[in-house]
Amino acid sequence: MNHCILLQERPIKQTITREALTLLLDTFYNEAESFLLSQVELPLHVERLVQSVKALCSSLAAVETPDVTAALNQLPACPCRR
């Protein structure tokens, strides 16, 4: 709880470049496509997809909307979400 309070008092300001955001979005799209096309190793594809979403949300000032959370909860279970 103290960590959250400290972050509110001193928000983290981080600049993300267009190139970095493009890389994160490309990674997400590639992982989403791999997930949709996967027929084997489903947990691995789920984990990679979830990690790409987390990286994107983290880079955007730790924003994770309820819609993102709901979508992630619809994915099959994977070790990264336990």
C-alpha cells in the first residue's frame, strides 16, 4: 500500500518513443497471430501473448483497462498469470 501512495505522490514520468511503441505493438500483433494459429504448445503462446500485453500496458504508464483485464481472463490459464 505504501508503494502505491508513494507513486501517487511522485508519479513516474517516462517517455516512450514512437519506435519503442511500434515495436511493442508489432510484438503484440505477432504474438496474437501466433496464438490464433497455434495448434500445439498453447500455454507457451498464451504466456507470450500475455507478456506482450503486459509490456505494452506497462510502457503506457502502467495502464491496464478493465477491457484488457477481461480479455486476458478469457485466455486459457498459463504460468505467468498465477
